[in-house]
Amino acid sequence: MTDTAHALSASRTLWDLLDRRAALTPDRPVLLQGDRSLTFGALRARAERTAAGLYDLGVRPGTVVAWQLPTRLETAVLSFALARLGAVQSPVIPFYRDREVGFALRESKAEFFAVPGVWRGFDHGEMARRLGAKGVFEAYEDLPEGDPRVLPPPPADGTRVRWIYWTSGTTSDPKGVLHTDRSLIAGGSCLAHALRLSAADVGSMAFPYAHIAGPDYTVMLLLYGFPAVMFEQFALPEALTEYRRHKVTVAGGSTAFYSMFLTEQRKRPGAPLIPSLRLLAGGGAPKPPELYHAVVREMRVRLTHGYGMTEVPMITMGSPDDTPENLATTEGRPPEGMEIRIVDGEVRLRGEAVCRGYLDPAQTAEAFDEQGFLRTGDLGHLTADGHLVLTGRLKDVIIRKGENISAKEIEDLLHAHPAVGDVAVVGLPDAERGELVCAVVEQPSGAPELTLEAVTSYLRAEGLSVHKLPERLEVVDALPRNETLRKVLKYKLRERYAGTTG
């Protein structure tokens, strides 16, 4: 991390961080979207005017404001305006509907709710009225504005809870996760430190700004003073025009994004997909080693993968100067200040980037152990040189006839099969065995149809123990995913196939 970035990472609050960056490089761009852009100075000025407009509406320090907005310049302005006021923000993913949104509004006790109006054919204002939301206002193209002279002083304490994020939906019930400005700055600092970026880079936000990755990434922009391209609607190959136009050097999001870029690269082998691109980076889901090697070999870029969650936006991150072996098989190393403990195989965490808990005190009590370490529910181990290797989820351990089976081990092997595009392995209830092993496979276009016999023969040849072999295969057009980082929703697969015969 540069001396400037290191100094900025000590900022007490997110507003303090923006204020200091805007003073250093006011005319450099920070956000790019189509023909529009914002400089660091303009972001600060617009956010102050919007903060004054919100103040006129009745938003005060500590007021809970929920917002369900797409990835736009205006969304960033509104979020920083709320940070300037010291309000409590509850970002909601824009793809969520009545059940999830109603839950978030009720649990957070939101006093205001910002919506985009009609977006992608769905009327968010009508939903807000249906749910009886308070203080509904639109914040898409126009934001409330006022005279910044009416504003109280900016918040000075970065350790107060000012963010309520919602777990992303890989389980059926979301949790309200409590963050502070300092926990978000710590997470973004970890990402920035690991990736070795500079002011000459151009990043990209292909994920919802309302995801925990939003502030994580924005902190990195503020620390290093470089811009990122925002995608309100991300799809390939359509988005490639913007990547090339703005000469993006760093792209990614999660494992699913790597796969999408690789699919496009394979349509034009030998020619750079994005000539300026030098690094793919992301996290949020397991990365099969074979996918790492394919991206590096065929796209001719570096790939660094990390480990984060809504509760801890950045835990570990691969670095471009890591060895290929570490980049392919580990999640990278933790930054200074992140403590990792392995207890009975489970990864546990303590540090400034860890959330303060959950809205539900009972969930908080259950999540932290006696030493204050967060129980992640992930299984893994640390290598001799401090890299973290994840081996699966506690819930992904399949217990067949009393033997523990790692779903991830089987998935990693199947990812290398030429007739497998993506795969999820789950345990299904079975009266005789307790659980049976079921592989659910997405096949690439034109691949020969897979059979269970072909799958088990392949896995035997790869050396998988006989007791771990799948007893059931399901081939689907598309695995169910969430709308944020496109994680596979395994609970939906268990619900779909439990009680049915293969």
C-alpha cells in the first residue's frame, strides 16, 4: 500500500475518507458510467448538497434510511450523503421483492425508503406503498438537494453502527448484519493492500452497489485515487464495449464472473478480450483450481481470488505476487489485524473488519465464541506460510453412512471435466445411508449428455474414494443463483430434489 493510501486508511469515517481524498485529487475521476462521470471533488460536493436536501426532509444523525437502488452514480452520491449526515443506512439489493424488502424494512425500523421508481419493468414505488413503507422517495435521476450550510458537523465516531446489510440469500432467511464505518474501511483496505493497484488503474463494479462489495470497492478507489466503471445492468458480451471504451485494467466480481469472461474469450481465442485488462479479481464463492488455470492460460491475465462475506467484507485475498500454486489452491492471506483461528476445522475470525453482530441479539450470541471470534460456518486450514485453504461449508459436509464427505472436493474434480460447465454437489436425505451424494450439473453448449456412470468413472480415475462417489446426477439448464455475486443457492437444490427419485 502506498504511503498516501496507508495514511488515508486511518480515516475515522467514510465521509472523512472521501473528504481527504477530494482534497488531494479533486479533479480525478472516481466513477464512470456511459457518457457520465464524477470526480472525487464533484462526489463530495454533490453528496453535501444531497445531505442538505435529506436534512430538509427530516433525516438526522442516527435516522435509519433504507435504499433499494441500482448501481448508478446517484446511488453513490446518496450513500455518501447519508454518511455525511451520520444516518444509519440499510442497503437492499434491487432485485429483492416483497418478502425480502418487507422483512428488511420491518427489522431495521426504517424511517425513510429510497427507491428507483419503475426499474427494469418493476414498480418499486408501488411495492413500497404495498408494504406500508415510511418516508418513500425516488432517488434515480434526481436527488433531494439543499444548502450545505444547514448541516450539522460531520460524524466523528467511526465505530458506531451506521450500516445494516442483509445476508445475500444463499440461505432462505436473511440476517441484518451490523457494520461501522471503520469495519468497512478495514475491509476495503485489505482488498486494496492485496491487489497492489495504483492511480493508473481503472476498475469496474459489475455487482450491485447495495452489496457489501459496494463500500469495499469504493474504499479502495478512495485510498488509491483511481476510477471504476459502474454497470447498472451487467451482461456479457454487451458490457465488453464499456470495458474497452474506458480501458479497464481490473475486472471481476466472483467465480461466476470469471467463467463468463472465459466463455467470451473462447469465442475469439488468441485475441485479447479486453486489451487493457491485466487482472481479474473477486471472491464470494469457491474458485476451482482448474478455472484459475484456464483463465490465466487463455485470457493471459492474472487472477487473484479472495474470501469475504457480508459479516466480514474482506478476510483474505490473493496477491499478484503470490505463486501460481497459492493463487490456484488458496484464498490468499489475511491482512495485518485479521486474526484467523481454526477450531474443529471451522474458520473463526476476529479483527476490525468483522461486523458488530446482527440485529437479532440471539443471532449475535450464537455467532461469536467466548473469545470474541466470529464463527463463519466455513471449513478450512492455514498453510505453513499463512495462506487460507477453504475445504467447504459445515452445512456442505455430507454424512453418508457415518462418513464425512466434502462437497467441494467433488465439485473441484468435476469442474475439470470437459462436459461440465458448472456443478453443485449436495446431500439429500436417504433412509438407508442418512444422506446420499447428488451432483447437479450445468453443461456447456454442445457438450455430450452426461450420465451418472460417466461421472463416477471419471471421478474414480481421478482417485476419488469410492464412498464419496455421487449416487445421483441431475443435469439442469441453469443452477439457481442469487442476483448479487451469482452464488449457487444450494438450499433450493436440496428443496427441489429431496424426496424425489433420480
